[in-house]
Amino acid sequence: MFEVKTIALFIITALAEIIGCYLPYLWLKEDKSILLLIPAAISLALFAWLLTLHPVAAGRVYAAYGGVYVCVALLWLWGVDGVKLTVWDVVGATVALLGMAIIIFAPKSA
């Protein structure tokens, strides 16, 4: 159950970061309302707070989180931006997730 909670927390953290960066992108590049910066700031603050909830050392969290972020970003690219993923996207995401799993779930010395 610990593993499921950890991965779910990584996914929620990644979504908060992606949304926090995507909304300013919409304002800057897609000529959307500047008011999008308000939920963007809230989302990025949520992202920072969520990182503090992870149960392992901060450096390890950031390293492992990177693997999950890669996968969530690719899913965002596919689901929100409508870009078809390549086989290399999937292979890269799989490697990133494998790296995350090794970092987080490998036995730790005391």
C-alpha cells in the first residue's frame, strides 16, 4: 500500500507542477487571460507543498519524482495537447519509471 500511495502522491505532485506551468504558457503563447496566473501560482504553491509530504529524503524525492514527471508530462502531451506519442516516448517513459522505482523502492541502508 505504501508504494501505491507514494506513486499516487508523485502523480498528483506532477499534475500540480504541469498545470502551474501550462497556465502561464496559455497566457504567454495562446493569448489567454492574464488571470490564469492566479490558479497557476496556486498550483505551483500546491506543488511545492506536496513535495514536502513525501516520506523519504528530499534529494531522493526529487530524483524519483523526475521519472514520474516524465510520464505525466507525456500523458499531458497526448491527452491535453493531442500529440500522438511515439514508441520512443513510451520506451523513455518506461525507463524513467524504472529509475523511479529503483530509487524509491530499493532497500535503504540504516
